[in-house]
Amino acid sequence: MNGRKTLVIGGAGFIGCNTVGYFCELGDEVLVLDNLSRRGTQNNLEWLQENHDIQFYCGDIRNIADIDRVLLDHPDTGVVIHLAAQTA
């Protein structure tokens, strides 16, 4: 680990899980916040958990308490990447 802590919001989506994998390979400690509402996100999360050492939080970016829960657990988070979105 390089000592950097990175939070990826929407980290179980297609772009998010690839981003998480990238930062894990750089040696970051990676936190993932996702509400798993999109089809395929559960499979992406399982892949991440099998292949990388991540900490997963099930939550929604629209709920401030969910974000607070992650950041209060990890006040030393240095990078936040926001990839959560609803596509139509």
C-alpha cells in the first residue's frame, strides 16, 4: 500500500469497478460506496471482493448519513472519486 486512502462512490458500476481495480493495483486502500441499484452491480462487487482488498459500504450518495458513515469511519480519506449516476 502506498498509504493513500481512496473512496470511489459508485464503485460497483462498470466504470466504477474498473476504477477501483486500478487504484487497488496502485496500492491504495480503496473504499467503495454503492447502493447496488443497477443491474450487474452485485456481480461487479463480487468480482472486486474476490480479486481486490476493498472495504464496501452499501449506501446512497443522496443520503448524507451514508456518506458520513464512510467518512467518519475513515477521516483520513485523501481522494474521493464520484462515479455514481443513474443512466437511462
